Amino acid sequence: MNSTVLIDAAKDGILTGSVYALMATGLTLIFGVMDIINVAQGILVILGAYLSYALSVHLGIDLFAGLLITIPTLFVVGVVVERAFIARLKGPEKTAMSILVTYAVALVIEGALSLIFSTNLVQLQASYVNKSFAVGSIHFGFIYVAGFVMAAVLLSALYFMLYRTRFGVSVRASLADQTSAALVGIDVRRVSTICFGIGVAITAAGGMIYGATNAFNPNSSYDLISRLLTIIVLGGMGSLSGAMLAGVSMVFIGDMVGAIWSPVWSTMSYFVVLVLVLLVRPQGLFGKKSARVA
């Protein structure tokens, strides 16, 4: 095997996979705390990309500076969706019903984006999007490195919140057992709402990087959600560390398959690996059989 192929796959796995891991972490955080499978996460990533597009094209705001607007905006969107729709789901069918409810939310957002922006493919543009630099013989795209750094900062901030703040204690208690958390005085309802908002807010950052490195339209959400769901199932439902490892691993494997065999098989490799892992560990790499984990 050509060592250059391996190096490039490892590079893409770390740089691109970290951004996918960031988006998947929001999805798995929502599931871990709330037992909600948010299939609208894909279209929310695309919504984040379109918000960055609107700010850049119409107001001339830099893509990274625009995150100061898009991240809070999508946090509010997440809180509104949770309070308006998710909070109404009760009982043992809550998880199954969440798929239908969030799918309906996704269709509404997709329709609105199609009306506002049309279905033509667009891509985020900035002076640094197509720039690259070399370290030895390895070339790095600036936007990919910036995306990796941003993902690392946001994931570090998320871990700091979870393990160094009182709110983080409430989140981890809710991740472990909502009933026990409520018995010790934790407002699980409030924790759930904020976590859903955070899980959606993260998509603004992921959406900006995705939109700068890929042409997209409202229909792009279907490919995205399939990848994100694959990542959180592979890593273990509710496992934040599993989502990060799975995100990097899946991009690395896809690049290796595309380089060795054919790009046609690259995406399919995600699902082949997922099936093989689940045959051995049905709970995923870091999931537990009887408890939700962080």
C-alpha cells in the first residue's frame, strides 16, 4: 500500500472526521439525556450552512465571525423545537415517536429552505476556503485545519461544561438515570431543554464547515443524517467519546476504501463497518447494554 494514501486518509480522518464527530456529539447528547432520536439533525446542519451563507452573501460577514450569530440562533431554534414538540412526548413510546416528530420538523425546515433559497446547489465562499499550505510533503487545506481547531475547541468546551460545572453534573446525572436525578432535586426538564438547544447549536459550526467544503442544497440533509446516525450507533448510543472516535474512524475508512478500490464504495463502507461491529457488539463500541453513558 502506498504510504501517501495512508497518510492522506489519516489526515482526512482526523480533520474532516472531527467535524462530523462534533455534529454527531450533539445528536448523541440529545439521545443520552432525553432518549430522543433527532432525525432533524441533518437538516439543522444544512440550516446552519444556509444561515452562514446568508450572512456572508447579503451582509458581508466572515464565515467564522458569523458563528457568533448562528450558534446562538440555532440554540434558540433547538429550545423552541424542544418546548413546542419534544416536551409533549411521554411514555414508553417516546423514543419511537421522536423519530416521527423530528422527521416532520425536518420536512418543514427543508420545505422552507427550498422556498427561500431554491434547490440549486450553493457553496460558502471566503478568501481562505481554497487556500492550502504544506508541511513537508503533506498538503493541508486551511478550511479543514480551521474546522478541526474549531471542533477541538467546541468539544473541549463541551467536556469542560460536562465535567467542571454544576450544570454538567446535572447533565451527567440525567445521562445515567433521569429518575434518580429527579429524586435528588435536579430539574430534568430544564436540563433536557438546554441539552437539546446545545445539541442543535453545535450544528451551526458543523454546517459552516460542511458548507465551505461541499456544495449543498436542502436535499443534502439526507446524506448527512445517514452518516451522523451511523456514527452515533457505531460509537454507542449516548456515548460522547464513542461519537468522536467513530466520526474520525468512519472518514478514515471511507477514504481508504475510496483510494484502494473506488470512491463509489466509500460511503457504503460506513454501513459495512457498522454491520460488522454490531454483529460483535450490538451496543456499539462504547455503548452499554443497560445504561446510557457519557
